[in-house]
Amino acid sequence: MEKKHEGFKPKIIAFACHWCGVGKNEINAIEDFPDFKLIKLMCSGRINTSLILRTFEKGADGVIVFGCPEDKCHYNFGNLSAIEEYKTIKAMIELLGIEPERLRLELDFFSEDDRLDSVVNDFVEGIKNLGPGPIGVLK
Amino acid sequence: MYKLKTALEKERIKLFFPHFSPDIHTITRIEPSACRVACPAGVQVKAYIGLIIAGKFEEALELIKKDNPLPGICGRVCTHPCESECNRRKVDEPVAICALKRFAADWELKKQIKRNKPIKRTRKEKIAIIGSGPAGLTCANDLIRKGYGVTIFEKLPFPGGMLTAGIPAYRLPRDVINKEIEAIIDLGVELKTNIEVGKDITFGELKKKGYKAFFIAIGAHMGLKLNVPGEGEYKGFIDCIDFLMSVNSGNHKKPGRKVIIIGGGNSAVDSSRTALRLGCDEVYIVYRRSRKEMPANVSEIEEAEKEGVKIRYLAAPVRILGENGKVTGMECIKMRLGEPDASGRRRPLPLEGTEFIIEADTIIPAISQKPDLSFLPKGHKFKLTKWDTFEVDPVTFATNKPGFFSGGDAVLGPSTVIDAIAHGHFAAHSIDRYLSHKDIKKGISKPQPVREWGFGLEIEDEIPIKRTSIPKLPIKKRLKTFDEVDLCFTEEQAIAEAKRCLRCGHCIECQECVSGCSRRLVMLSFPHKGIEEIGRSPEFILRVPANPNKLPLDERTNDMVITWKDEKERKHTLTLTLEPITCFVDPNMCRGCGKCEEVCLYDAIFLRPTKDGILVSEINETLCKGCGTCVAVCKTGAIKARHFTEKRVEQMIESCLHSE
């Protein structure tokens, strides 16, 4: 497995809420990780099934969504709707044959100092093991 | 993420949320700077200093001339109230604003930039301006630019008023005055010298000739009396304005051997330094208060002392002594300082029994001046103050007689050039409104003094930089000639000095972005109403829409195409839709609960009654940053965001996956 995907550079899209991680663990720091591309939305609640599916369709190998802890949403209920959406999407991509590990929702990454690092490394490791995305139409 | 990102992260022009597409940029201007508000004429100090740093000297001068038509004169003799308010003084010393203005003005004189062209006359009304001093010239400059016919009447054979008559050439060279007056005359102003209105031609005759409004800017040329015995009885007792005027018109005969000048203002110091240059052996200034209270410019006093003027502080004249009809000396009395008086300075009180005598053959009183009102016809109905100045409305500068306006020293008594310029501006504005039959009391706004200056400045973190001292002519070369003492900054010195400016309030308001944008996209005004009503935030936001064309915001979207090549030299294109980063209210769905007004972080939402009297929330799109908090709280779904549409987010994903 390891040898099979040697030299594989995953393309991972990170959706992040604008308001979370201000201060301690600035979410912008994620752009320092070479495999990540950051798309800031106003709230993690902006994600929906079509958005995530389109991301995979366009060639992403993994998608991670960052949001605020459950009771700390700037818009009160944005992250709750993100959780709901996440559950549906997760079930749906499994149905479509995409490994569910390629999608992750992370709601309290800034609770600890090194949490962001460990989350990111863990996720990249997972994607590298899985290999290129199944429906990527890489040009 | 976008290739544009670095271009957007400029210091003062920024996108509020960096991930938005560049539909609208904002420029933050916290407040008008202290220097601008301190200046009576409201010259945009911070802006021209910024332009000097950028090496755009011509543009800097252009900007100064908008508010001050006499930059070369002001750059030399201004009392610079701007420097006393400069925030840099909290770090070390204020920026040498006045000298920088002079540098910009001299730059043009050196370059011999083309002369002004006459302005096309669009109004049939004519205006008579009486007096060609700074107030009269400024008023003429403003009115001729508005299309009126303007005539200046001057009693003296030369224009300039106190500038030419009262200020010696070593401080203000004649060619500087002439060039700046010429620039105003070139616009089409008619100048009639040697005509005293009221004597050579009456107001009634002028009215018959078609002059509809009058601006009385006669200045204050009559010296006040000392009210001591012996005054005016002997030869050798000359009033300071008469003395300076005769010297300035070319009479370089020395007045005497030993000269006493009474007073502590700029005219006293000017008289003393002039007397030294004429070859007088000893020159004394007698002033009744101490050095600290002396109203003359500090640098002037210092230079006078260096040149050899002796100043006697805390002494006042008691009697003028004379023999055979000639002045022989003056009896003085020592003074002490008492409690502060109405002017805030400490009142001098005589010390009994301390009289002493200074020998002299010439005495020049320079205590103060008042307007010479002998030109007014008998039985005139002008309201005057007890100092013989005109009583005018403090905002409109209109006298009690309709059609007559007054300003400058004729209103203030002996004052400064920059005050006269400010009066000229305000009077011109009022005259324009008067002749257009509009209410003259409306439409004038003076910059309001603001609470605490230097919002957002961190004074403690600033590194002190030494103020560039103004180069001076060596003392040996000065005496006996009337060559200019203060010299101009070199280009390097000017830029180095300008860089000391702290740029309080972020945007320097140089307006170069407006003139520099070839597509005329930059707007420096608020396109939406409501900001004054809110008034809570000290921050003003100037919006720069990417595609204004006066389209409604919904139609304003515009596509931006980015192209790049990959490693294999294949071309890629990517389209980004530009979205307005604001929210909007559907008034039919809004029920006026006010929740959105409560949560808005940027004070952009307020409730306003419609025609039917129903409260409906309204979004001030100048202030709205599109954060979407109101969208989330709106129960009825009346508020929607215009940005982060499905199409746009897809484009963002695509750009992420294909860019390196």
C-alpha cells in the first residue's frame, strides 16, 4: 500500500469558518501545510451536500471542514447545521463509493495548542494511505 | 489562494474579510488630522506631506493651492498653528510643516511652471474687493474661479497689503509676493492700484457701475497710541507701519543711531531687524511682559538676538523725552507679572520707583494696529466693535449692511496671514450664496474639533528623529542687505523631514487614487446616506466599487478572468465572479423586529419608517461588510447575503485545485 502511492501529493480542500480560531491557533496557518488549500466561508454551516460532492468531483482527494465548538457559533446555530449536513454527506459519499475517511468535520481544533497540527497530520496520513481520490478528474 | 491576494494586502486599502473577491475595497480614514483642523484655512497638511514623501512636489503644491492660494508667502511667514497641534510633538518635535510648504512653493518658482489661464466668466455679477492683502486676494481667487467678475481696489501703489507694506524683504522676498499675486491676477482679476474707495470713488458710484457685492479687506494699518506724555511731539517718533512701509517702498535711509522699539509682536521684531539692516548702531526692543508671553514667532526673536538686537523685558514706557523738537530718550518703568488676564497672558503691573531712562534718537512704537476707517463716508451705518474693527457674523462674514462683507485684519485686528486667507474663503463662499439668492447662513461647515487626537497612534513606539533645522543665511552676510534669511530645504532634506509625519488617521486623503484611476472608479464620498445619523463609530469608510457605473448593486457583478500556465506550458483560465460583499433587505418581508440592528457589528443597519409608517430595517451599504450575522438572526428571512453564491464557491474550489 505504502509503495503504491509513493510520491503522491494529495490535494486537500479545507473549508473554514471565518470566526473560528482567531487568536491562539489562527486558521490561516493551515496554508503552511503544502497539501492544503484553504477556502474561508463565513460559517461552517455554509457547507452542503452538493458543495462537498462538487469538490470531490473537481479532483480533491480529501475535504476537511473546520468550525467553531458547538456553543460558540457566531451565528448561534451555524455549526449545528454543519453537523447535520455532515452526517448526511458522510452517508451519501459512502453510498457513492468514496471512502468516508476522506471527509472530516473538526469543531474544536483550537481547544489545545497543538491540536491543529495533530489533526492535520493525522488527516494527511489517512489520505496518503488511501491514495488519489476516486472520481478526481485531474487535468 | 488568488493571484490578486498580495496586491490587495496593501497597508491602507484593504478588504475587510480577506477571502472575499475584490468587488469593493475600503480605505480607512479614522478622522481628519489634527494639523488640518488646527489650520484656520483647513489646508490638507497630511496629504501634501505624503505627496512630498512620494516625490510628487507638483501635486503637493496643487493640493495646497486648493485651500491656500498663497503657499510661498504662507510657507515663509505663517505662524503655523498646525505645528503646535502636530502629534509628533508628543514624541520629539513637530514636523516642520511650514518649511515643507515653502519647499513645495519654491519648487514651482524654480521650475517656472506655466502661467495660469484666465477663467471663463459665467456669471454677470461683479464684485468689488477693497484691499489687496491676503484676505482680498483669496476672496478674489475663489470668486473668479466661480465665474464672477472681480475687481480689487488698492489704496497703495502696489498690491499685497500688509504683505508688501509691513513684512520686510529679508523675511518675504518681493518676487515671491509678486509671482503669487500675478498667478491670481492671471485668472482674470482686475487690479486697480492707487484708488481709495470712499475718497477717489464712492460706494454709490461703484454700485452704479454694476458692483453687486463688496468685500472690505482693508487690513489694520493705523498704529495705536501709547498714551504717554510726549508722544508725537518730537521728531524721531515714527509709527512702525509707516517706518516699515517707507523702507519697503525703497527708502533705505537710516532713521537714527540709537533706536527703541516698543512692543513684542512680529512687527516690533521686524522693525528692529530692519533698523539693524539700515545701519543703526544700537537697537532696543522694550516689552512689558517676559519672553514667554511675547507674541512674535520664537525663531524670529532668536534670530533678532543673534543679529544684535537687545531686548529689554518687563519694561514699559512712561514718558518720551525730547529737546529742541527732537527725541532724546525714553523714560521707562520696570514691571512685574500679575494674574492672567482675559487673553490668558499674565498682566504686567508697574513697580513704583523703578523708573529708568534709555537714551535714543528714534522711537518706533509697534504695540498694535487698528483698521483705518477714514474711508467710510460720514453717517455710515456699519456696526463696529470698540477696537474700530467691523462687526461681522462669525460664520458668514457678512456685515450688518446687506451686500457688504468683511474679513482679515479689518475684522480681527492685527492677526495672521492664514487667518486672513481663511476669512477670504468663507467670505467668498457667502458672497457666492448671497448673489445666488441662497440663504447665506447655510452650507458652511468649518471642520469640527474632534475629541482626542491621534486615534490608533502608538506614541510610545515611535522612534524620535531629529527635526531638520531650516538652513539660514550666515549672520555676516545678513546685515546691511535685505537678502532672505531663511533658506529653502533641499529635496533630500524635505523628503527626510516629511517622513517624520506620523500620518495620524491612516488615509492621508491625498486623493491621488481618484485622479490616478483611469476608469474613474474611486469614490471618496459616501454613496449611501446614514453615516451621520449613526455617528457612533470613529471610523469612516471610503468605498471603492470595482464597477460602479451607477448600476444597482445586483447588476454590478462582473467577471474577472485569471490565466496562467502550468509546468507543461498549458494555458489555464479561471473565471472569478465578483460579488458585492453586502447584505440586503427585502422590505416586503421585514417585520421591523430590530434584531438585526442589535447584532450588527458595523452599525450598518437601522430601522426607518416607510411611507405607510411601518418600521423596516435598512442596510447602509457603505458600512455593511457582509458578515451575515443579520442573515442568521432574521426570523422572517428578509435579509439575504449577496455573496457566497453556489457559483462563486465552486469557482473558489476550482481555483484552489488548479493553482499551485
